Amino acid sequence: MPRFVSAILCLVALGSADAGQAANPAFRISITADTWRQFGWRYPVTYVFHLPAAVQQLKVSRRDAAGDPWTSLPSVTRGELFNGVECFRHDSEAKKVYVSVGFKSSPKIDLDFSGAEKVEFVEIARYYDGRKAAYSLSIDNWGFRAGAHPGAPWKGADDDQSDNYQAALAVCRSHGLPVSIAINTRGAGGDSFWGALQAELDRGDQSWEPAVHAQTHPCKASAYLIRGYRDEILGCRDELLARLRRIPWGQCIFEHILTCGYHDASVLGTSAGQFVLVRGYNSHDNPTSVDFASWNSDHDFYGVGGLSYKAYDAVFQSRQPAGLYYREDVAALDAAFEEVYRAGQIFYAMWHPDRYRNSVIHDARPPVEGVQGSSLIQHLGHVARRKDVWYVANGWLHCYRYVAEHARVERQ
């Protein structure tokens, strides 16, 4: 067979295959190229579709651009425990399909539905996978205080010589709770500190989000002026990006966590357009902080927001030693979570690991009132592993929100 005839037949075969795939119901999701280049928007967002007729064997595939190979998304069920994964969930009773996907190599995603004659786009779910509520956790000050042993050799989460932040992260990970960690890049620990950060990222389990705190933890204007606002904030970000690899959901820093909660016009102006979220702090309970942070149109970020609904530190530090188990403390924290959960809202939580001894705050032994055990451990056990709760770090929460507010979904 002549070569040119073989080539034509090959093209016809390829065209037929693509046409067969295109014959299925198909949709395109898109975001503006400029914001995609800056932040990537890789965290999966859930798109809800309606299937009017019964479906026996539904298959959902994605690709980034015409001509790319189609990739089948895994099918999951409501009975499985999962967070932040690309997948689809078919609720046959409600005649809905929840498709969770993030952007990758382009600001577009094509979706193909095989096995369904008709599919209609409904909405972008408020929470990942259409969950009932969300729990968003963060901890502040990794690298700030030498007394927290940044970068120390690992001896276990309940050993007082271990890095307090690595220990806290291990506890969060054991409960399946992703956590944002505010990092100070010009603090203590040196190369060992940076080695600990990278080792935790190298696990590849998307268990934590590196966030900007500042280079040296300034808490007022005079402290910022020593090094300058740009160095303290954007310099911190640039050092994180230069020294860390395998940051979850793209090589980006999505969040600036304010040191001491302090902010002035220069802090906000320096952060303008540089982060997805600027998270605040005031050491108090914040009963109205149960929603996504508001978009700040003057500075192009969400925030200042994400204040703790319940001040964990205030509860733990009321005891000596701080964090020791008391039934009353656990009951107060659990009740606060349940209130937000029942209302279908977002529970923001945070604490400072450098204020505690690992042997107390991470004591996993069976609790004995005022003797052993940890109020934190007991509370996290109450919060964790609920299949109708979205567990998500602060920055990723607001990456989801941005896409939900700006993505376009069009039938192809």
C-alpha cells in the first residue's frame, strides 16, 4: 500500500474515533488564561450535572485540549471517604452526577459523558462533592521560635524534642485533616528546618499547604519597616517557592497568614493580587466566621478572613499543663463544631503548636480527666472522617471558591 494512502486511512481512523467520543454529551469548562497562569487552579472543583434518564454504565472522561487523549475519571460512591481527588459520583436516585476536576496543562477542561444520552449542567457545588459542611484547619509559626525545635530529628509526635510543627502535622495527617501552615523563613532551624519542610512535602499526600507568615514575624508597622513590607511578605513567598518542591496543587503559594493578625494599608497593598487568601487572626471566638472570606475588590484577594470560629488556643491554654485533657474543654469544642456542621457552614480552626509540649498536646493515651490524654486529640477524633464533611486547607478552600465564581461551563 502506498505511504500516502496509508496516511489518509490513518487520519480517517483517528477522525472517526474522535467523532465517536464527541458524539457523547460533552462540556467545556474554562477560566481566564491570566489567572490560570498565576495560580493554576488545580484543586478539584465539583460540577453538578443532571441525567434525566436512567444510566446503566456511566463513564466520565476529561482532557485539557482538543487532540489530547481522553482520561477516564474514577467512579466513587457516597460511602467512600475521599477529599480533593479528581473523580465522579453518580447519584442515581437524585439523577445527578458530581464531577470533580481541576485545571492542569491549560485553562480549559473538556468533559465527555459516555453511556448517557442526555446530560444537563446544573451548577458548581458550594462545597467539594456536594458535601454538607466544611472543616478548614491551620497552624501558625513554623520556624519562628527555636524552642519549638524546628528541623529537629524526629522522635515521635508526643516527644518534646521533636519539631512541634512536624509533630502537629503528623497528628493532623493521622486524622485525615489537611492543614495550612504559616511559615517564617528567616527564623530558627537553618537547613534542618528546610529539610523538614521538604521531607513533609515529599510524602506526596497533599496533607498540608505551605503558607506565607513573614520572614521574621513582625507584628506592627515599626517591625515591618526594619526589613520592609515587600521582603517580609513577598520575600517570604519567594523563598518558599525557591526552596520547596512538590507543593500540592501546583508550585504556588495561595495564602498569606497575617502575623499576630496585624494588617495596615501597606500589608494589604503588598499582598494585593499576590495571594488567593489573606487569613486573619484575633485570638478570640468569631461566631460569624462560618463562610468563605469575602472578595476584596480593591486588593484582588479573599480576605482579610478565615478567622477561627472557636479559639482553640484559649481553651487549651486555660489548663496547666496547656492542652491536658478535660471533658469540659472537649465538650465545648465538639459542640462548637456540631453547631457549624448542622448549619452546613465552614468551621475554621487553628492553634499555635509552639505554645505547647508535644507530650501533652499530642498525648494519644486514653484520656483521664486532668491526668493524661489531650483535649486536642479527642476533639480531632470527633471532627474527623465524616463522609459528608469537606476537609480542606484554607488556601485550597478559596481556590475552589474562585473557580466556582469565575469558571464558565458550556455545552459542546
